[in-house]
Amino acid sequence: MARRRRRRSTVRVATGRGAPVALVVAPAAAAVIGALALGAAAANLDDGEPEAAAGNAATRQLDEDAPTNRLERPSWSLADENDAIESFISTPTGSQVTYLDLRTGEHTGSATEYLPRPALSIGKLYLADYVLANGTVAEKYDALEMIVASDDAIATELYDKYPESISQTARKYGLVSTVAGETWGESVTSSFDVVRFVAELLADDPTHPILLAMAAADEEAADGYIQDFGTARIKGAVGSKWGWSNDRGLHSSVTFGEGFVAAAAVAGSADDLDELVDEQLGSLKGVEVDLSDDDSDS
């Protein structure tokens, strides 16, 4: 079944450096991105920084929920990453979901949310974070384009130059399930880790370049795949990053929006991921999942 296309709106976000940047995003995201930008500006004028405090409270909750180290986790071991990946692919329990309410700090997740599984293109977020801190100006622009278009060629070029990037990002943010591979595509992560990562970015700067790139994601990836599934179906979604295997047998996504960060992964199709998100998160208070198709160009 062909993936759905959704209408987009243009949002102009002031960067403080010349003309505002124009972002083409989903209509529901337009007002929220503006609010995020205004909130960031207001935070600079308010010593109390209430929004940052709320975000920090949410990430502190993740700190409390996370195991303190890999050895304390009883359900799996990173001693053999290949076994962990095979387990994720071959069993239904390999599917995983994590949801963080940024307003209350409440964290909800599947029993498998810490399980290391193929990072797919979600790993590009970790790569981009390192390049933004250590790369050249041209490489930083490339890193953002890599997220917007999920461009594998850019990812390969950047990872070849910065093979330490994913490991360093995992260490920086305390991502205990995230392990770099020999290539970026062989890295592993978890839904819990990527929710933690995005929540940290939001707490530090709600207009972080990675978040803006997620909000401006192309409707079609560089390989032609439609980017609109999984957690992106949650009402109020602002920005997302998606991942899929070459054989389309694995799908994952992470999304931030109005007061939440969510991630999910499944051994199955994009539609299977939609259903997983609806089943696991649609019943949560205040969470609505929209599985309707919208192929209209108007």
C-alpha cells in the first residue's frame, strides 16, 4: 500500500542571524514551532526559565527510570549485540515503545524499551549531534540535510570521517543501549535512548538545529521512501525522524510535539508501526493517534 502524503505549511523561524529561516512542515506543527521559538526567546529574558525547568524535570525522571549501567539490566546483555538484534527481528516482543510526557515527567514504555535494536536511520540523529559540535560549517549543513532527507550517502561520508561520533554522543547523553557499529547502519539503539536524547535537546534548546531539521523533514526521503508513519501519527507531532531497513522489514520512528517525546520500533512494515503506536499509546490519557490517510494536494 502506498504511503500517505500530508499537507504541509510554511513556518518562518527567526534565528537571530539575518532573515528568518523558512521551514515547510505539517500544519499542526506550524503554530507549535512558532511557540517553541517564542518560548526560547522568552526564556532568554526570564531568569526563572520555567520551560527549561519542566524539560529538565522530565529528563530527570528518565534518569530515575533508567538502569544505572548495562550490567544491572536483567533482561538482556550487550555482550553479544548480534544475538540482541536477531532476537528483536525474530520475536514479536522485539517491538518497543517509549513515551515521555514533558509536562508531567511521566514515562511510559514497553517491557522491551531498553532492548538494543538496529538504529537504522535514527542513528543519524546521534551522528548529527557530534558533527554539529565538531565538524566544519559545510559538514554541519550536510548533517542537517542528512536528517531532513534521511540521506544515506551523507551519513556514510560523515561517519567515515567521524567514526567516534555515535559512541561519543551515547556517552554524552548517557544512552546505555546505544552502541556504534563499524558502519553507521550497523549501530544499535533503543526507543528509550532516543526519547532521552530528544528530550535532552528540547530541555537544552527547543530550537536546536536537529529539532528544526526533524520538523522540516522531506515528505520523501533521498531514496524515495515516504516519511510519515509511526509516532509521527500522534496528534500534535512537530518533528520526527524515521528509520527503515533496506528490505523494509524493520521500521522505527521518534517524534517530539506538544508536550511529549515518543519513539517506537517494530519488526514489520510502516503500517505495522502505525498499528503498534495506536495500540500502545492511543489509550494513554491525552494521546490521540491519527491513522487516516490524506493524499489531497489541496
